Amino acid sequence: MRSITVINKPTSQLNNCRRALRILSAVLPLLIISIKGHTQAIKSYGPGSVSAETKPAIGPLLDAYNVSWDTPGPSSSQSMPTGNGDIGLNVWVEPNGDLCFLIAKTDAWGAAAPGEKNSWIKAGGILMKLGKVRVSVNPNPLLDPGAKFKQVLRLHDNEIVVNEGTGEKAVQLRVWVDANHPVIRVESKSAKPVIVKVTLDNWRLGAGGDTVLSKQANQVTWYHQNTDDADPHLRGIIFGGLIKGNGLVRKDDTTLQSGRAAKAQLIAIYPLTTKGLSDRKWLSQLSTQAGQIGQLPLEQARQAHRQWWDQFWHRSWIFIKGDGLADSTTRGYVLQRFVTACAGRGAYPIKFNGSIFVVDNPRYQQNAKSQGRSIDADFREWGGQYWMQNTRAMYWPRLMAGDFDEMLPLFNMYKQILPDNAKQVKEFYHHDGAYFAETSPFWGGLLYMGPEVKENWTGHYFTPILELSMMMLDYYEYTGDQKFAKETLLPIASAGVQFFDQHFGRDAQGKLLLDPDNSIEMFWKAHNPAPDIAGLHAVISRLIALPDNLADAKTKADWRRFYNELPALPVGEKDGKPVLLPYTGPQTAHGHNLENPELYAVYPFRLYGLGKPDLQLAINTFNVRKFKDKGCWVQDPIQAAMLGLTDDAQTYVTFALTRKEPTLKFPAFWATGHDYAPDEDNGGNGENGLQQMLLQTDGKKIILLPAWPKGWSADFKLNAPYNTTVQGRVENGKITNLVITPASRMADVVDVTKVN
């Protein structure tokens, strides 16, 4: 348990003086001003502020978490990820010294192969690879006995550097995906001139609809085109790429090679996806794009790329010290944020089941009892659809991380889905509003789910639009982006509220009666499920509080009317203590999953937490929860932190951020869990939980160290609502060098101390 002291803001001049004294007396015990060893100037920002916000040289801090291997491959299971937010690579070196990488893109949606029987695959499309590229060097630097090998992922600059061989026979290969342009670059440097060969090694050529253009002049060009009988939303999509480089000449349709041996070589690969264009127009657009990017000076592009990543890493950070577990947790946090950034700025959101970094496997087993089989790198369990309950895990942590640009693909996808879903709601139920299916392809769509339809996992599951609205409200609070609020947040949130208002009836007391309505996937066709009640309370109360220029008086009056009709959360008793329940009785619903829906009132809807009423009720509920699994999509690390349960939060967070998939080498390719490796839920929930241990916000309150272990120190910078950053150091349970920017937000700091 923790007690909360809130620093208030009186308005009179006298009270301002008293406020300053109170702030000093409240905050100074928390803030230990320590400038020893600091060379940067100290600047006062007012009461409680101890130093100006600094921009540290973050490269050396990140270097400690670079991933370095001294043994090649042998396969894609031993690959490192890199990417620019849209284009992603799995990079590895085979034992013979060949550099290989799979190319992925966030919008490379293919259609199911003819005869595909898996309904999940057929319904959602396949987020496919563009292909595989192989780079060979002759003479081979790894042939000599004792030849050295080193492959390093350099996080600060986001490049993978491979050093092969020794002395005059050494060759360096550098791979990076330009942060600012759609191009992959591979650079070779060697002490002596070498021949470089690059080959398109695409397993779909001639079998899966991929085409290589023949007799291209010193370039390799290929593409995949969805067939005319594909789903209309996938029809007309073409994706592929072009490989070229100065001094590279055509050897055959899939291979280029150095015209003469050289000490330096640049290979450029230009991926492109289009929809609605002919293959000829796709090629014309690709050629134009490659020509324009190819004219950029290499060093200028490199510096701009490095500058983008330097700015990214300065948005936020957490570096923990204390024990081996602290260090490995930091590594997991840093690498998960990196992997998300490599895939988070594309046309579509990150796929929870592997992102764009799935790999092939000749001996894949779905589980320990299943027979092994060969899969290619287009395969992923749970298919191409988006599952909101899983997808959210990567996006909630983006708020405190300050990675707001990475949230927009998620919001934009649902914004595009909304109109058609609203039309279907009108057609099916003859009322207004809309909702999002828990499971849907990127183009959305709904099935009729009237009360007579047989229950299932996700049929009568209406929660996603409420959680998305909650996240969008946070995004607006963090950024103050009124254009986003008007064009994205309000249309979606209003449609969701309208759906619940008009779709469900009222009980004898005039209260909303949610029936039938799934309590997420756990309880089907439940009566007044807790997640939706919590979501409606949380979302509508925040909508009512929006500025008047965003919502007029009539709209707010209607929201208030509906808010007053909401039922209370279901409460019962267990082990002699009051607890939240997953739905309202008297029915007894059969559970179908491993979830604790009653705790949605803690996260994601935050009706209970530190400094809020009935905290003990929520703690009781957490303590008696039925399912206590760790990793994957479970929400326990976040809920524990939000309730101030330090030991539980630390246990769950450290598990999540160290749970590597044993069949994959990269330390942040997380274990399959209930999903598919690399499991992005696992890392996202670990990120979120760790952030919540350090800092929580409630309205304008900034709550420091709500669930932080005494044995851990940390340097951190995190983001908070109202364009605020919080930077400082934790040592011996205290904050030092605290900087709140803007300084006026220091008055909103909450001092959290343990009860003796």
C-alpha cells in the first residue's frame, strides 16, 4: 500500500506563497539535489525543480545494449531485425559468409493461395515478405582458418555491421534501411578489391504468383500481384522491388555482380507497394522513385538517417541498474521499443503475431505435441486479421515513450473502417452508431450478431471501440492535437457511445442493460459485463470534460443523459472481502479463456488506482483473480503497477522483458506464448508495466515512483499529458535531478511514499 500527497494549486496571491512553501516542504524530502559529477549548467525552473532538462549523449548508454554475435547463422532463426518503420529486414549471415535478409513491408498484403482451407488466413489476407536477398563476396573472407566474424546491431544509428575475415582479407558489410526514404542500403568495404554478388532468392518465383522481369539493364526487378479472384480489398495490390548499384552488372535475371573488383560497393534496394495500378504503372512509379532517391548523396542520407534515430532515442528512455535482472529488463525494454519503431510507421498497424519479423522454419511445431513441418516466411499463426485485444499491447506504451507518430497507423486504420461498419450497423440493427469487431481484417467489416445468434469467442464482443476511444483520448491529452480530436477521436468515440446507447435496452430502473454482451472472450453472452460498463463510464466522463470547441452543449447534454443511465460495476464478495465481478448476476456464465475481465476497471479503463476511491476493492480483486499466468497478452504487470503492488509488478515485468523465444536468437524476439513468435504482446505489456512502475498520470497529476523497487536505480525520461516530459534519476527510492517540462507542471507532481 502507498499513501498519496497531492500538490494543489491555490489561486490567490497569499495562497500562492503558501503553495510555494507547501511544495518545497512536500517535494524536498523526495528530491535529493545531486550535482556531483555534472558538467552541465543548472537552471532553476521554480519550486522543486533542480536542473534544466538535459539532452545526454545517449549513444554510449545504448551501446551497452547493442546486440553482438561472433558466430554466423546458420538460418533466419538467427537473424537480427532492422527497419525504418515501414520496411523491415531479418538479417543473418550463413556459415559460408553470405549475408542474407528477408524483406518485409507493412502494406505487402497478399491473398490466400488457391485451395487454402484455413479460414483465418482466407479472411484477413497474408502479410507477406517481398522476398529474400543474398550478398556474396569473392574472395570469401571466411575461408581462411581462424578467420574472425562479428555481427553487431548498433542501436543508436540503427545499422547492422558485419565484419568477416582478418587483416588484408577482411571485409565489412553494413546494412541499413533509410529512416527517411524507402530504400535498403548494403555497403561493402574491404582492404583489397573484391567482387560482390547480389541475388534475389525468392521462394515464390514461378510458384506463388511472383514475377521477375527478364533482361533488365543492370538491375533486378520483381513483384507479386494479387489475382483478380482475390478478395476485393486485396485485389489490385502489387508489391516488389528493384535492386541496383553503381558498378553492378547483370549476370542473369535474379543476379547482379561487380563489373570489376573494388574496395567499396553500394547496393540499393527499392521496395514499393501500390494498389489499383497496372504492373506497368507500378514499374514506372518504382523506377521514378528509385531514380530520385538514388540521386541523394550517400553521406547526406546517412547523416539524416542517424539524426532521425538520435531524435527518436531522445524522446524517452529508461536505464535501470541494481542487479542482473535490472540490466536484462533494461535490455528487453530498449530492444522492444527498437523493434516497434522498426515496424511502427507504415501504412498499417503492427501485427501482434510476429510483426514484420516472422521467419521460415523447416521444423516448425505449433505445440509440443504436434508434428514438425516446413513453413516459409509468409506463414504466421492466427493469420492476417487484427485482434484489438492483442494489437493494443504495442500501442499503449507509445504514449509515455513519446512515440506518437507510431500510433497513427492504428488510429487511421480504424478511422477508415468506421464508415462501412456504421453502414452495417444501420443495415443489421436499424439504429445509428458503430463498433469494431474484436477480430477483423484491415478493411474491417461486421457479422450480424443479434441476440438470437449463437454465442462464440468474439461475436457479441463490443469492447474494442471503447478501449480505442480511451487510447485516443489519452493521445489527445498528451499531444493537444485538436485536428486529430475533431477528425479521428470524436467520430470514433461518438459512434461507439451511440451504438451502446441505441443497441441495448434499459432495465426496470431505467439503467442500461447490456445483454447479450460478451465479457471479452472469457464469458459469452453475459449480463452487464464489467469491461463494457467500465469502458462506458471512463470514456463518456472524459468526453463530457472535453473543451466546448470540440463538443457542443447539445452533444454533451446527451452524453450526460446516457452517463446517468449507466449501471454500476458489478461487486460481490470473495473470502469475506468485497471484490469486483466480471458480470452481473444472477446468471453463472461458463468461462472460455484465461482472462480476468473484472480487472478492466483498473486497466485499460483506470476507474481504480492510486489516489482514487475504493483502492482496496481493486486490490482485493487483483489478489483473488483466478488467472495468474505470465507473459504474452496478460495484463497483470500493468494492473499490478497501477495498484501500487511493487513486488507483483516487478515479477511480471521482468518475466515479460526477458522471455526470449528459445528457437530464435535475437533477445527481444519473444516467446510464442498464446500467439506466434516473435510475440509482440509480450514485449508491449512489459514496456507498459515498466513505465507504470516509474510514473503514472491521472488527469493533471504526475505520480512518481508508484510501484518502484527499492533495490533498483534508474535514469529515465518519460512523457506525460499536456505536452509534458518528466526526466530524472531514481536512487535509494528517491528522485534526484528531477526536471518537469514545462516547469509549471511541477505543481502537479504527486509525492508517493510508502506507509511505515
